[in-house]
Amino acid sequence: MQGYFITFEGPDGSGKSTQIQLIQQYFQEKGFDMVITREPGGTRISEKIRKIILDKTHVEMDYITEALLYAASRAQHVSQVIMPALEEGKVVICDRFVDSSLVYQGVGRGLGECVKEINDIAIRGCLPDITFLFKISPEEGKKRIRHEDRLDMENLDYHTKVYQAYLELERMNPDRIKGINADRSVEEIHREIKDYLEVLLKNLKKK
């Protein structure tokens, strides 16, 4: 059975959650079984790790600790939720995945290649079929955030570095990562995503 793994990336405040709900409806209307999940989180263990990572009082957290916690949460998530669902032929839609670690910790925190190395272990070769990168300026994204977590509290320079790293990932992975201009209406964004998904489903069925 062929499952589909779809991820959404981009700054907080870019509208990912709204579009995930719409894409859930899209697949349900086509008769697919769905799993909607998020990172960090998605399992009982991973959600506990999420609380530790994003807690605003944990200002002393070392960058390596942060990166390892994200990878640990992801390893459990992949093992317990994502891979089993894909093996059952389900559509898995995940709000953030490994690309977030590459940009937030790898570039934003300046940890470099070690972030990819620990996450290669965590994901065990499980990569998305398609990733939608919601593109919105860090300034605008921060304005839209209602409840800041520990990473949201970082200064604009940090979030600018992260955003530029996302754009570089898009440039390096054009077949998988599809940039979406998030500064448009909900309907326009949904229509563009749906067009990409139609092509994805058609191509995967041929394999």
C-alpha cells in the first residue's frame, strides 16, 4: 500500500494550520484515511518533550540540548506514528518536520552539519513526498503570532537567518519543497496547494 507523507514548513504566523485543515478535507473527500500530526509532538512521549523545548522559562537551555530534544521527539514520532501510518497506506500531514531542525538549529543556532547527522538517525530514511514552504517575512510572521513560545521570543535577526535558510532549502530541493506565497487569501493559497497535490497523486500512482 502506498501512503503519502506531506509536510508544512515556514515561520509561525504564516497560516499553516488553516491550510492543513483544508487539505484534510480535500483528502477525506477523496476517501483517504488521514493522520494529522505535528512536531515537536505527535506521540505521548514527543508531546512531553515539546513542553520542555518550548517552555519560555527554560532560557538556560543549551543549543545542543535543544537540537537533541527535537531529534528525540522526532525519532519517537517517526517510529510510533508516521512510518506505521504510511505502511498502512494512509495520508500523513505533519505541521513541521526535519526541515525545521535544519534551519532553526542548524542555521539559526549555528550548529551546522551535526543537526542533519542526528536527524538522519531519527528519521530512518523517512522523508516527505512533498513539503509546502509558507513564505512570509519574519516581520509579518511575528506580528501574527498570538502566543509566543521560547523560540518565538528570539530576536528578528535569528528569525531572518531561519527564513533565509528555508529559502536555501527550497532552492536545493525543488522537486520536494514547493514555495507558497503566504501573503494572499486563504482561497488562493488552498487552490495552489491543491494543484500541487493533484500532480503528486498522479505521479505516485504511476510508480
